[in-house]
Amino acid sequence: MIRENGSRRWVSFSHYEACYQAWIAYRNMKRDEPTEPVEVQFIEEVNDVQSLWDMAKAQQPTERRDVPAITMANAPFAIAFLSDLHIGSTATDYRSIQEDAETVRDTDGMYAVFHGDGIDNWIIGKLQAQQRNQAMPFDSELALFKAWMSTLESKLITVVAGNHDNWTKKMAGVDWLKSITPPTAIYNNNEALFELYWSGNKTTICVRHKWRGTSILNPTHGIERASRDIDADIYVGGHTHIGTLFRSFTVRNKDRLAVLTGTYKIHDDYGSELGLPRSQHRGCGAVVFDVDGSSTWIRNLQEAARYLKFKQAEHRQTEE
């Protein structure tokens, strides 16, 4: 560290000789100026705690406590919850993945939340052996998922990363999923909490890929446990590959809904290796919201689209 005229200038060197030569060059640069008291010390010898506090505070992130709000049209609409595509695996139902994305895109009033594990992305630790056994090349895996996201682009309102997606960030420091998320969508690599407003109604939705806490008797135990700390109306998760489930429950005198989506993998060799049960249904489900504040949950997106169109027609007749 160099102290000069009461100010501080930090310069670090890995070797004493480099430090000495820099000091000589500095003195030669100043030789035509009046001599000023200058002090040079090893940084380890300087206990400049205030400078460390200043540096730490400058890097401190600003914590946001506001909850994003989304205003919907004053008409029936639907939110499709999609997760666990696992693009890259030969066991994935690619026909259904494409069909469901196109259903959301082409259905007026239907929007989407994606909550993780779009690709297999076997890039971490011993799991790299899984990637080498993939029939689909890794760059094709990425390209196909990016194309799927583009299909949903204007309909995506929220994106939350899963553990497979977050491996890229952990290994390389690159949040690849965020880079392909539309700027109009709410993004978080762990958890998203947002509010929907329509026709004088309000619903708060909390989305994660994986919820903490498990039970062999209740697949949505982790979600219901979290509701004691997070106040929302609908809680959404995936990850377990059990199958798409909807479970209503009551906490603090308020009815709530747990949504647990399954997976688009038809069968899972890795899951079989771990002794996991075979999944049922797809990695999706939808909730249709009516103008009176009521909601109906449906596993199949095509059926949800048909029901939404029925409710919209009913609403138009009422308006006429």
C-alpha cells in the first residue's frame, strides 16, 4: 500500500523484487517535484479495517422486498405450469413437449410458468458419465430447449431454474437459462413469488423447482410445510418425477393449493438405478381462473385449453 499526501493507493505484488522496481520507477517519476513524505508498507502489516468495510459495503447487493404484480385481462385465463422436460434424454416424450408448448402459444388467454430442468445437462461430478452416454449431442440438447423457450416466448410470465439448469452456473458461473429467458418474464434461479390481479381478484403464487422436506405419505409435504413461512395462495414445484398432483389444503384459516408437476420422461434409467418410482402424467398442469375468483385445476393442457375456451365463451355471453 502507498500512502501519499493523506490519500491511499493500493498496489499489490507477488514478489518483493517487483515491488522494489515499481517503487524505484515511482520515485524517478516524482524526482522533479518537491519531496513529499511517502510511506510504503506490506499490505499484511496494515490493519486498515475501514477500507475493508468500505469495500464490503460497496459490493453489498440491495435486497428487494417488493412482490412483482401482473395484471391480467378481466376475463377467464389459464396458467400452465411446466417442468422437468429433460431434453437430451432418449426417454423424453418430445412429441408432448412440443405439443404442450404450441397449445400454450396458440390458446388465447393461456400463459406459462416454467420451473426447471429443461435439459439433462449432465456436466457435474460423476454425472458426467451420463452425458457421455447421451444419444443427443450436447449442443443439440441446448438448441432444442432454446427453440422450446422461443415457442412460449410471449406467453412466459415466470421462469425458475431447476437443479439441472443451475449446474451450469455452479460449474462455469454462467446463468444460461437467464440468458434465454424473455425480458418480460420474471426470472429467479431459486424461487419466484408474484401476484396476479384480474376482475377485482388477487392470487399470490410461489414457484420453486424443489421444496425442502419430504414424506413417503404426502408428496406435497415440502410445499405445505413452506406455507407456514411463505404466504401465498398457490405453491408450485416439480423435481420429484412422481406425477402431476393438485392438493388443496388449509393453513391459518386460508385455503391454498399445492401443484406438483411430473416429468416428460417416459422412463428413466437413472431413476431406476436410484430405485425411484415410475412417473405418471406429463411434467405439466394448468389452473384456469374465472372472473368470479374461482379456479379449476387440470392435468392435461389440451383439456385445460378446451375448458378455458368454454369459460371465455360463457363470459362473453354474460357481457352481452
